[in-house]
Amino acid sequence: MQQARLIRHIDATECVTRNALAITPPQLVLVAGSVGTIVDRLGDNDAFLVEFGSRGPNQCDWLGVLYASELQAVTDLEQAA
């Protein structure tokens, strides 16, 4: 799966609002530079379903839609490092 780096900070309030999961860890924030996994591409590749804090194949801390303007693709070379 492709990974993407978040290019802006998402505070605790926005994390709760945009999280597709029923339970959000208390005071979870997504810091600029955090790397998440792209689960699905939406529309014309202008939005992505992204998970952060993967704890196995069926668990993560945050799952939601992020837009291309909020993400930077992580290259294969960066992933290997």
C-alpha cells in the first residue's frame, strides 16, 4: 500500500470531527510530517481514505478522508530507508 506524509497539523477537535472510526483516542492529533497509509483513492485522485496509527490489519487510531492538498506522496526510496 502506498504511504503519504501529512503536510499540515490536524488538531484534536478536527481529528474527532473527521475520523471515520467510532472511537478516537483522547486528544489524538495528527502532526505535520506523520506518515499514513492510503487505503483507497476517491474521485479523480483528489481525495484519499488514509489511516494513521496502524496497529495491525484491522486496527488503526485514525481513518478518514484527506485531500491531495493535505498530503505528500512518500516515495519507494523513502519507504525503504
